[in-house]
Amino acid sequence: EPEVTQTPSHQVTQMGQEVILRCVPISNHLYFYWYRQILGQKVEFLVSFYNNEISEKSEIFDDQFSVERPDGSNFTLKIRSTKLEDSAMYFCASSAETSGYNEQFFGPGTRLTVL
Amino acid sequence: GNSVTQMEGPVTLSEEAFLTINCTYTATGYPSLFWYVQYPGEGLQLLLKATKADDKGSNKGFEATYRKETTSFHLEKGSVQVSDSAVYFCALVGAGGYQKVTFGTGTKLQVIP
């Protein structure tokens, strides 16, 4: 069964450093999303992406964040200058244009730890 | 905007007990409703879904019915197992397009032998 994959599974970085989280969505999917989950809290929407542009973003997704689909298969989330409060689990998700009920398929997540 | 409210946890049950986790939502129109499960140290897995009023989603012995009149989607299981210990998230996606998933706060379930 096709699945969303994410790399790395765990990323440790120093405050102020740039990180890039990578995702490979399911191959025929056209809608892509990033969510985050701070430890012990609920999953929060960050951004959605379609047709090579952002379609919606939350207030969390400020100028420090950016997304890109660099090569037709990968979907990346970049944090330019990480802060301690960016420590969280980051989930990528994708959905198909033909999905009649808006089901999003989630990857296993990348745990980001900012020291 | 859309929102999901689910019962606070943690919920501790003995094996073979009956489980109910309450979930209510606020949304315009007819959203799609979901329950996701997160096992310790793992990502989010879709447990079940319902896309229109009166639909019943079911999977692995879990069930939830989409109740438009009470805006609810309560999760139930007749006999829980230790392996069901996890965090359960109620969620919705708004009607009309490929919108974000709005999650509830999650309910941690612990099943003891």
C-alpha cells in the first residue's frame, strides 16, 4: 500500500540553525500539508500546498517557515532560524484530487529537537 | 471557524471494558469526520471515518456514528485490549475542497490487564 514517507525520523539542531524536513507524498497525490505536534499537545495545521503554491497557512507559519516541491516527488519544510519552541513532531500529509471525502494520509513524522 | 472538542483524558480501563470517547464538533455545512490513533512513539494512523450524516465508520472493533443533529462523533468499542492503549484524536475536514484537518486535543487511553 502506498504511504507517505518522511526523513529524517529525528533531527537535532542548535537554536538559530536552518533545518529542512523532507517528505515524499503518495505518488498520484496533488495536495500536500504540514502539521506539527508539540509534545503532549494537539496536532496543529501549518500549511497546505497545491499546484506549486501555498493554498492556506496558519498564523504559526510565519516568515521563518517555507515550503517547496523541488523535484516533483519531494515536499520540504524549511525553518530558517530555529527557536527552542520549534521543537515538535512535524507531520507531512497528502491527499488525492480524486478523494471524495478529503482523506489525508499522514507520514510517520520527524521529531525536531532544538537545543 | 471549525473546531473539535473531545473528552479530557487520560482514560484508564480494564481489559474487556466498554470504551466511549466523546467528540463534538463545530463546522459549517457537512464536514467529513475522522478518528486518528497515535500509538506510543509512532505517527498518526487513520482509525475510521464518516463522510455524511448517519454514516457509521468502523475498524478493528471501533465504531463511530456521524450525528448531525447533535454534532457528535463519539468513538466506541465493546471490549478493549491492552494493545488499544494509545492517544485517540477526533478530527474533521471542512466541506467544499481540500481543506486542513482540524484536530481535537486527543484522549489518552490506557488499558490495564
